[in-house]
Amino acid sequence: MGFFDFFRQPDINQGVKDYQAAPSAVLLDVRTPQEYREGRIPGSRNIPLQTIDRVPSVVQNKDIPLFVYCYSGARSRQAVGMLQRMGYTNVTNIGGIAAYSGKVEQ
């Protein structure tokens, strides 16, 4: 990994494809409820970053694939670290919905 790889943002469009290809995966949107209502990726579950400790009530199996996004990728990066510290083993930050070119539902 080179120095500039640290600054490279995940590709949310590829991340959604990876989510769709992973059986039993969960797509987590860690934005606020207001942001979630304004537009979200179909199939996502809203658990705001401030309440990330509620994830075990939604996802009991800590080995299930979790794909996490927010608006820009910053909160989802934070959420991934928190989820890993909670014991989740298969967590991926897919970035921010601002760069998403697929279908969005309200």
C-alpha cells in the first residue's frame, strides 16, 4: 500500500455490487435518520453512527458481511472501526452515497 492509497476513497458503486453478491450480507447506512429519509440505497438499514452500539440487535452474527456507507465515507470509516472493536469480523466501508450512481429510494 502506497502513501496515496490512504487517501483513496472506496468505490461505493462497486461496494453495492459486492453487497448484492454476498449472501445474507447487511447494508448499513450510518447517516442520520433525516438523511436516510431523504434518499437511501435500496435494501439498506439505518443505524446512525451515534447509535452504532445498537447493531447487535439487528445483526447478531458477528461473521456476517456488513457493508457500511454514509454521505462522504468519513462516518462509515469511523463505524467500521467501531464495529470491528465490537467483534464484527467481516466489515467493509464502501464509501459515501454522494458518489453513488445507482437507484436511490425515499
